[in-house]
Amino acid sequence: MLTFSDQGHGSSRLQRRDFLRIGGLGLGGLGLGDLMAASQKKLIKDKSVIFLFMHGGPSQFETFDPKMDAPSEIRSVTGEIKTALPGITFGGTFERLAKLADKFSIVRSFVTGDAVHDIKTIVGKDTLKANLGSLYSRIAGPLRQGSAMPTNVALFPQAVDAKTGPVIKQFGDFTSSGELGATFQPFVPGASGGAQADMTLSMPMVRLDDRRALLASLDQWKRKMDGSATVGGMSEFQTQAFDVLRRGVSDAFDLSKEDPRLIERYDTAPLLPKDRISTEWRNREHYADNAATLGKLLLLARRLCERGCGFVTVTTSFVWDMHADINNAPVRTGMDYVGRPFDHAVSALIEDIEARGLGEKIMLVCCGEMGRSPKLNAKGGRDHWGGLAPLMIYGGGLKMGQVIGQSARNGGEPSSQPVTIPDLIATIMHTLVDVAEARVTDGLPANLLNLLSRGEPIRGLV
């Protein structure tokens, strides 16, 4: 909890430990001021990453590698659409992204290594079992100096819509910080307790009144303390910690600050009314939650990156698993349920970032834990496949408007330039951090330094 104390009526004398106690932000035994001081690293770049995890394993065929010259049981069931890149086509539901293909790059030779449902591309053995954002936060510090913006945030549907279902954790914990410690866990708007409760950083549509009351309390208490010897003796970082809410950190989480027309452009909810989703599939609510929130989650992610957050994880629910079984829709229907909202939301994000001149600053990564089988099953679904998976990368100062690597004729494995998860991690970390400087920086864990030496940034992008 956030508490203020004046130690009795009319007294301005305070013990330092009572100056500002922030329960949830006292992560790992550190106070807010300590966390802000820790963020003063000289080796981080002025870049941010939005990692959109496509939970369930997207098909490479119906996204970015249609294979229309392959037999009917292999090629995209949604057909293909020409893109802004000569000779390159995408799956038929990606109409908006096709027009923007010169703004991002596609990897057609990305290998996740197995066909297991997990979250290995963002939390797994290649990331020290920590969220990739936690690795970044361990180097950059949990809070951004000067603004106290969390450097590592995870956005789930409840961040923008309290009526949506809980986070799916049976396949992995997106908020894991592995061996790095709880200090470096992602901040989760819309969660209960901890920093979320202390800083009232839930979506202001729900908690605006609480936030105003808290800010009013801060203003009142600050007026009492102005000029006191205690406040005057505080370190720069402790003073910044005191002012954190007054400088509007919570405003970054407030979508009502955006132009309603822009919110409407991002909004994916109208694409999938619940009455359009067949009751045949048990994942019906997952499809609805995904469509209801994906666009607004990406808009929120842009706001956070624009204001200094270094790594934002975005995921909705388990929607890309298109087996055509009792749980999941077949591929053609699934791409209507999931592919069209993805096309709408991601294209809105790219257009927005470009319009703001942030293409050099913000990197977007879109992938899942695996791809889908080259052959359709008997019911029109695609099953698990670890030999190849789609990967899309935008921005971050990398080279855009190209296709990296090629897949085999059946779309099941690379035919050139295989790209692995360590290579993707290296690309992300080299974008965010001066890796050479990090390797000679005292105080970083040996296992983190070893991780920074694995993999190579994807050739052709850097």
C-alpha cells in the first residue's frame, strides 16, 4: 500500500523509512527510489519492444507464406493476397498488412524446435525461464529514471476489459522472472494487489476516481512537507520517487487520453460479435476476448513505449490453435475469428507508429510457440508443427521491407538461413542494449551475460 505519515498533529518530522512506503513497488526489498537509481544504466538504447505473442501457434501458410503452388492439402485455405513487395503474397485475411509489407520484414525460416504448447519464444529455457522483458529490466533497471515508468510491462485482456477471462497460465507464466528475482517481474495492469494497487494503474475507465483521490492526497501531503529538513535531505532518486504519480505515470495507462478516432481505428471488437462465433467450439470465449481487446492492448502498448517503457508483452488468449476439433475452429473459420483482428490491430499499430515518427524507436515482434502442419487434417485443421513458424518484425531501426530466409516447398522446414529462438533473442537484445558494453559491466549475473553471447542477430535485419 501507499502510506503517508506526519507522525502526529502538526509535526513535520519524519523517519526516512516512513517518508514513502510503496508496498508493491518495494519489490525484492527495494524501495521505489532504489529501483529508479538502479535504472541509471549507460548501456541501454533509446528503443522499446512490443512482443505480440500469438498464443496457440499460428499457421505459416495462412499468415505470411501461402504456398499457392503447392498441392491443395498444403497451400493456404484462405488463398493469397498481393503485397506492397513485388512477388510476395500473404494469406488472404491479411488485407491491411499486405498494403504495409514494405514497412516490416517477414522471416520464412524461423524454427521454434518443437511442437509443444508453451511460451518458449518469450519465456523458456533460452530466456533463463524469465520473460524477455525481465532480462531487459535486469540490465536497464525496473523503473525508468526521471519518469519512474516501469521498464517491463505485460498486457493481458483484463488490462482493457475487466469482463474478459483470466490469463491462461497452464502453458507457461508470462510474468516469470526466473532466477532474476521478483524485482524484475513484468508490471501487470489490471492485476490485483502489489504495484497495481499501490499506484492505481488499472485502466482509468474503472479506477479514475481512485487515482484522482490518490493524487489529491499526494498534493496535500507535499504541501505539508515542502521546506522540511527531511525532504530536503532526500536523495535525488527519493525525491523523484515522491513525485512519481504527480508526473503522470498512470496517465500512460489511460486510453481515454487518446483521440476517439484513433481508438476506433485500433478497435477490433466490431470484427467479431459474439453471435457470430459458433457455439460448437469450446474456445468460443477466447475468440471473443481476443477480438474485444487486441487492438486496444496494442494501442496501450504504444502509449507505454512512447513514454519510456522498454519492453511490453502483449497476448490475449489461446486462439491460434486451429485443429478443427471440439476445442478449436478449423483454419478457414479460425482465420476469420483471429486473423482478421490481427490484421486490423497490427496494421493500426504500424500506421500509428509511423505517423508519430517512432519507427526507429519501437520494435514490434509477432510470433507464437510453433507453426502448423504442412498438411491439413481431415476436418480442415492444421496440427502442431515445430519445424517452421511465422515471424514478423517491424521497426527498431532494423532493415524493413524484405523476406528473410525461405521455406521448403511443403512449408515444413527452412530451405535457407534457419533462424532460431536464440537468434530472435539476440536480435531483440541487440536492439535494446549495447551488448558489448553489457558484457563488461560489473554486477550483471553470469548466466545473463552467457545468454547475451548465444545466438546471432538475424542476418539481413541488422
